[in-house]
Amino acid sequence: MRAPLVALVLTLSACGVPPSDVIEAGEPASGVLVPGPTPSVPVVASLYFLDDGELTAYPRRIDDPADLGTVVGRLFDGPTAAEAETATTELPRLTNAPKVTAGSGNGVTVGLPDDAAPLSRPAMLQLACTVAHASGLFTALPADAQRDGASTAPPVGAQRSPHTNVRVYGGGWTMTQSADACPAPPQP
């Protein structure tokens, strides 16, 4: 019984820290900021759908974290019920979100699930035109800026490159489309 008590006293007294008085070092810390989600700024993006076979911009408010990946995801989601009265799409419904990466130049890469078939020309134009006009809302991040597998989608606030190229790939195929032939989006 006595040995454990002696061991405890020796351990507490021999911890290697000399005793000292209270050291004054200024005010105690207060108001610690707990990091939270970054507030999103809603944007209006032109999503390009087909109206009687013609490429047409449909303005859509994006309230989620506004980035190019979100805009492309909304395009693949297809027209809303209200838009579907006149709009159709040739883009496939995806089982997983597309992987969107904005390059440092004027190119954007969109990765589709391996089971996605190659896109038709109208579908490629829908994608290229949406990206080209949405890029005016965003600025590119370097490809290594991905966090937690999120898209390297540009944040709000930059200039659009007038000649955006979109490279789309899936399981065993790659396609590229220029946005040079895109119609202008509607003016606010």
C-alpha cells in the first residue's frame, strides 16, 4: 500500500517543471471565430437548352454555392417543369455529378461517369455555351485547388473568356467543342 503512494508522490513532484507564480500576459482570449460554411451569393446563369431544335439561353437563378460545377450540374439536371414547356435537352441524366475542372487558359474539362455515351453535337453545344457564358460569373482556380474531391470550379467574380473550349470525356471517349458559335445570352 505504501509503495503505490510513494510512486505517486515521486511522479507528481518530479515532473520536471519548476514551480512558478502566475505570469501576466495580457487579456485572455475571447470571441473565438468558429469556421462555418461560406455564405453563397446567388447568381443568374444562362443554361442552354433546345427550343424547337434551336439553342436557347434560359436564365436560371443559382442559390447554391455558386461555382461552375454547380452550373454544369444544373444543366445536366435538365429543364425545370416551367422551362420544359418549351425547352428540351440532349444531355443525358447522370448517375453521378460531372467532374468540372477549369484550366488556367480558356478551357474547361467535364468528366462524365464511365457509363455515359458520347454526346451529340447539340448536347456538346448546350454544354459549351452554358460554360462560356457562365464563365463570365467566375474565375478559374488552378487544378490542384480541389478540396475533398470537389470540382475545381471557379468562384464568383471574374471575366469571361470569349473563346471557351469544353473538353468532355467518359469511359473510353473524349470530345471537344468550341463556344464560338454560341448565341448571346438574353440581356437583363
